[in-house]
Amino acid sequence: MTKRNIRILTCAVVALGLVCLSAAAAQMKERAPGYGEFVNAMKIEDFNARIRELERIKAAYPQAKFLALVDNALNGARIAMASSVEPILELQKTGIQSAVGIGRVLVYYYSSMDILDHSNLAKFDKSRVTRAVLDYCEEGLRVARDPEFLKALLPAAAKVLKTHVVDLYIPESLAYLNEGQAQKALDLLDRFKQEGGLADKVTYYALGRVYARLDRNNEAFDAYFEAARENYRDSVESARTLYGKQHGGVQGFDALLEAKERELPFRALSYKPTEKWMGKTALAELFTGSECPPCLAADLGFDGLIEAYGPKYLAVLEYHLPIPRPDPMMNHATRLRAQYYGVNSTPTAFFDGAKKNSGGGGRAVAEGKYRQYSEEVNAFASDAPAVKLGVKAALKGDSVIIEFSTDKAGPGADFNLALVQIEEKFRGGNGIVFHKMVVREFITLDEAALQAGSFAISLPGSEAAAAERVSKYEQEASFTFPEKHSRIDRSKLRVVFFAQEKTSKEVLNAAVSDVK
């Protein structure tokens, strides 16, 4: 498989298809001798030159722990250079044979997509492409139905497989479309839907292509538009073109797309506290990454919480981490908070500090994540607050001046201040465009500050610390961010003040103030 699909498959199957692995392993590789050379080799556009450099690195560092990455990269480069289907099939054998667990099924999906996404697809024999893809997908379906295989799966893994096995109809559909059989392609996508497939950007994009081939332009626009909100491939331009045909011009398209990007794929009902509510503000924290595919459902689930619960009942903090790939909203504060909880995968959520909820998925499962999260919040919302807190924040020049109060202060709890940006616009690889409650600074108050009852956060200081963290990451990872997002928008700030028990990490109470 190509490097891109290997990465996607890893995120799809690790921890039962719900999380992306922490940078912990990646950081080890980044510090390893030769890893920087590997990163630079992957930037070489000429595949022959890249292969030569990768082979040199492999020979120079025979004991390196990242050699599996080198082998995968070599395989991907050779696949990219293939001039026909046969060498691709030969190169894919190792990846297929080494797949384990539900990866034994999903590997056929991604191997099929390697063929269908190939830059030389137009030159390949179309009937051979169709035959290869159908063989792969039929084998994937056979494995998925094998009683012995199913018996060996954990119940949670079997549940994930049941949801995603019908994804194999998508490459079959695209193979028929490539051969010019649009109606057969549509029939398979209909079958995908009938058998409970969860439509995502790939499915909608495929539907758009099929409807367009059948000259069903209204339906093609609707499908492309669904894929466009996640900026999938050329879906935005395809939708824009069809919109122009429908309306005699593209005026209004961008506003319509932004509204779509902001739209939740489910209804978040306003929270109504019961008579048992005793004044506690719960705390929901999410560790996420803009390049983390399964973080999409978690991010949308948290967006639902923000919409459903007012800050009187729920404080929300979202920490951006470079998992599985770099995130320009990462900073010094999010790194320290991840270390505090020992977070090594995304998405990972904590509710009132003590209750952990890992895992996510695509847009189709966002409502399920929202319901899970709501249940967690509701379970804590009716607790009696162990401490009463108050907070007010105001912007004065380039500083946020925070005044806070507590009726209790003792050695058993930390009192924390988090500065969050209510929204940051960035089109991440997982499709989220408008990122909510982005943590920009995090302070654990010392005794003197707690007694003073006030604290000033220097925004230029926080920006400089974030920029330093990003710069250090770029050096370690031999990576350059095309966009920097360390600047803090002064017009969209909020402060969360909360008390957290040191031993159990249980959050005792929280208080929220918009920065005036």
C-alpha cells in the first residue's frame, strides 16, 4: 500500500478502529539516528531518486527501529511508479499477508483504492483493474464471513467489522465506473446504503462522480457538496461548477459551503438541569488532532456539547496534539496537559478529570459519540460542587486580567486557569474547519497567586511560547508548517477556572468567563 493508505489503515484498526496512535513512538523515531534523513527522503519528488535514497538509508542504519517505515515507503514509491496493474498486485502481497485482526479485511479496501487512485490509472487496462479490485473485495468479504476468523475477534472488533465490511462495495463501484459502467456502479452504492453502510466523504464523492456520469446533476451536486464540507479531493470545485450551472453563477456558493461546514450532522438538544442540580459546572476535556481521521466524530461530538450545554453547566477545553501528524494549533500548554494525563492517542476525552473516554470515528458516528459524551456530562452535572468558584476576565491591552475566587484552598487540590480561543479557522486533514475551544494557555496557580485572587496572562508571551514549541517540533520532525496558528485572536477568548484533586485528578468544580 502507499504510505498514505498505510497511515489511514493504521488509524482505522488501532484500538479497534477508533484512535490514532500517540506521537510517543514517532518521537522516538524522530530522535533516532537517520530518521531526519528518512523524512527528507520522503520529500524527494522523483521516485527513482527517492528509492535510491531510501535504499541508502536502509543500508546505513540496518538496526534502526524505523526500518518498517523505510520498507513501506520503498513499497509505496514502487507502486507509484507501476505502469500496469500486475506489479502493483505483486508489491501489495507483503502488506496483505502481514495484516492482522480486522486489518485482514480492511487491507483489501485500501489495496483496491491504491489501484483506483493511481496516477497511471487511465493507462491501465480497465478490465484488468476491475478484475483485480473485484478479486480483492470478494476475498475481503470471504474473510469477513469466515466463522473461524470471526470467532477470534474481540466483540468490539467484530462490531467495528460489521459496520465497515460493506465499505468494500465502494472500490467495486469505482472500478465499474472506471470501466464506464455507471449504472452498475450506482447499484453497488445503493447496496452499500441498503446494507447499513455509513456514508462518508469517500462515499459521497463516489456518488457525485456516478451521478455526474449519469447526467443526474442535481443529485451529483448534493453528493459532491456533502464531500466538499470536508474538502475531499476536488469536491469543492465539482460542487461549485454544478452550483454555477444550477444558478447561472457561483455567487452565494461560498456562504452556503461555510454554513454546511458549521452544520452538525445531528441535533443537539438544549440541556435542562433537573431539580437535583446543585450549582456544579462540569469539565469536558478533549485531546484531538486536526490530522487525526477518527477525531472527526469526537470533535463534532464536543461541538454538540458546546451547543447543548451553556457555560453555566459545562466548561469545555480542547487540546491540539501532533497525533498522528503535525497540528498547527499545538502548543506548550497542550503538550503539558497531555503529559499530566498520560495521553498517548487521539481522540481522548476526560470528564471531570476522572472519567476517560477514548475513540472516535467518521462523521457518520458523530451522533453516537455526542450521546456518549452527554451521558458522561449528565452523570457529573448533578454532583454537589466540592468547592465554590468564581471568575471574571477582561482584556487590557495585550493581557488578559483574570480575577477569581474560591471558598476553599488547601494542599490537596490544584487550581488551574485555561485560556481558550472560542473558535479558530483551519482546514485540517480530517475535515474540521472551525475548531472550538482551542486551549492557548494553561496555568496551575501557585499559593501566592491563589491568595492574590488575580492573574495576568500576557498574550504575546503565550504566542511566543506556542511559536517556540511549534519551531522545536519542526526541527525535531524535519517538517515545516505551511500555516502557523500560534497567534491568539483577541476577540474570541474565554477563561476556565477549575479545581482538580491532585491524587485522583477528579475535577471538583469549574467556572467560566468570556473575556470582556
